[in-house]
Amino acid sequence: MPNISLRGWFLCLAILAGSASVVIAAIAGWWSWQEQKNRIGASLMATSLVGFALGNDAYFNLVGQPVAESTIHELLDPPGALFADDEEPAT
């Protein structure tokens, strides 16, 4: 068995302790990241489901705007005044 000085022994111990702390920190960081991903995913899923359950009318009622009969109709059909003429304006 080789003779190791007290300084060498403490140096090896410090290197070993530093390496162990880096490994423990990496494992804790990875575990924390996985937990946060799961929480964010669950939060987004719950928010989406609540929003879907409430529907579009609930948000309009919260801000006090009148609710249209058919919102899909407004999205698909442009207002009639936009394309009143078949011709382009002369410039």
C-alpha cells in the first residue's frame, strides 16, 4: 500500500466530495425538471378542459359583450360590404 500524505488524502477526499455533489445535483435537477414538466402538462390539460367545458359564451359573458348566435358563421363568411362589387377600383 502506497504512502499517501495527509495533504494528498485531503485532496482526494475533496475531489471525491466535489464529484459526488455534482452527481447529486445533476440527479436532483433532472428529477425536478421531470416533476415540473408533469405539473405544467397537468395544468395545461386542466385549463384546456375547463375552457372547453365553459365554451366560448362564458368568456363573452365575463367581459360583458353580447353573444352572437353563431360564431362559426362570422369566421367563415366575410361581411357583405367587403365584396359588394365584382370589379376592382380603378387607380
